[in-house]
Amino acid sequence: GMGINAMNLSDKTGLLAAQLTVSDDEDILLITDDGTIIRMAVADIRQTGRSAQGVRLMRIAEGAQIVAVARAEQETDEDEELEEAIEQITQSDEHIIDGSESGDDEI
């Protein structure tokens, strides 16, 4: 047999940038050559049948191209809390003092 046509590409649909096998508990990242990055939950992407024209996930600037598509684990509330804590620590004015500066010059 000839197989099954996965998608009918045309001038209207544009080119297929990537194809991934994903699950609903993952995110995908779309990255363009002009530096735009979009992260979205796979569960939020509308499913279509084979005869449909696809789903637009990202609008890109004229002349820009998608250069990478990747799977990623979904961020959890714990991940976000950890990132916020790290950011607060790195932005704080507190400094770690080296023990040699404590004034104890004698050994």
C-alpha cells in the first residue's frame, strides 16, 4: 500500500515545521530564528482529524522561520516556587561573609 497521508500541505496551510509524539502531561516549545519562544501545554492544543487543515500554534513574523520544536515536562507549582526563591536569593543584598573576615587573625 501507499500508506496514509498525514496532512495535505498547500499554500494555505504552509509547510510542516515539525512532528512530535507527545502526551497530554507535557509542554512543547516553539523557537524561531528571530528569538521568539512560545511554551504551551499539549493538553491545550485542539485535536483534529486527518482531513483537517491542522492547528496554528504560532504566528511568526514575515521572513522568520521556526528553527526548533521540543518537548518539555510541564512546570509544576513547586518549580515556579523554586524559581522565585532562587531569584529572590540572587537579587537580595545579603552577602555570604567568608569566615576569614570574622576578625580572628590568630590561629
